[in-house]
Amino acid sequence: IRELVRRGLMEEPDPTGPGQFTWAQEGMVADQLEAAGFVDHRVEAVAFAFRFASVGDWWDSMRDVSLRFAEASGRLNADTTAAVHAALAATAEPWTDGDGALAIPARTWVAVAAV
């Protein structure tokens, strides 16, 4: 998404709006639990990796899970798509193995709470 935004092909997502990164900041989940009245809670980070066979596989997966991404990528011509794929491959190089497979590190919060 960043590459499409950088190229002016997609609008920057609203960081305060609903979405997968709304509660990404450390402490946010605990704050929301406390605001909801949960006094006994625990929040832990869980690290994992998103795995894709290639940058093209990642691209196809993003089109499947993000309507905004699918709409933006659907407006690209072949040359622009190739340029974006090349930029993504360069960005993903630290997480790419010798066969072109990607293991992109990720993290999520897991919480348990009681009233």
C-alpha cells in the first residue's frame, strides 16, 4: 500500500479510522480495555511471519484481502504494475530468500481480560 500511496495511486489510509492498525501502538489495547471497565487484563505481543511464494504472490494476496488495494491496482497499466512490483521486491529484499519467497515479519496483540 505504501508504494501505491507514494506514487499517488492510492490515498493514505486514515490512521485514526477503523482498520487493522488502529490499535497498533503499544499500550492502546490496554487503554481501551481499561476504558471499557476491565480492571484485570493482560496484553502480550505475538510475533509471526506472513509467508508468500513471491512478490507476485504477495500482490495477489493483497488484492484478495483489501478492496482499496484491489481497486487501486486494477487501474494500473502493465508498465506501472511492473515498476511497482520491482519497488516492492527491493523493499522486501531483507525478508526474501534465494528462491524469491518472502517471510515478512509481523506482530499482533493478544489480550485477556476480566471485569
